[in-house]
Amino acid sequence: MSLLNKPKSEITPEELQKREEEEFNTGPHSVLMQSVKNNTQVLIHCHNKKVMGHMKAFDRHCDMVLENVKEMWTEVPKSRKGKKSKPVNKDHYISKMFLVETWSLWSCRTHSSLANRASSPLSEHTPCPAKTRPL
């Protein structure tokens, strides 16, 4: 019987560790694992912001450590009487970030064309109750 099919109550601590490694290498976390191993950039959508940076570590809860992070968002300035204000794209750099409690998350390997698109206006709002803290 495969370790993935065996109930956790019947697994020894050594087998449990091996099972977790197997899940990280073949399951949904494998995309994040490859990003850490290959030092590729990830793009994460959270609330009304996008965060792009190099993932250095993550855990089974998808808490993440990111480096060289660019946080991007769109603000609509207050309008004057009768005039509509245009949205303004904003961003700032954070050298190290610990991203906590990310419930909704998209991750992808980026290249130059995707990095250019990431700085485009942010029109969608993706629900993501996350807290970001610079390290």
C-alpha cells in the first residue's frame, strides 16, 4: 500500500515525513517547491494588491518568505466636483517579506512579458485575508 493511501493513524513518524516530502514534490505544493528550488519569481494576488518577488521558503499553510518584492496596487484619487478621477497605479519595493495566512493564492513562474503585465492597472479585486509584514 502506498504511503499516500495509508491512514495517518497507521503511519510511523519516519513514514509520515516521507509522505509529506512526496506530497510536496508531487501535489499542489510542487509548484511552490519548484519556485523555491529554481529561484523563480512568483506573482501573488491578494486583496486589491499584487505582490511579485522571489520565494525563498513556504510551509504547508502557504505562509511564505519572499525577497526582492514589488507590491503593486491601484488607487482612485478623490474627485473634484463633477470630475471623474482616473485610477493611479502605485508600487513600492520591499527587500524581505513574510506573507501570512494567504487563503486565496495564485502563483506562476514569471518571465519578462509577465513581469511587464504585472505593472498594468489592477482592475480585479481578489478576496484574500492576508497580512504582509516587511522583515
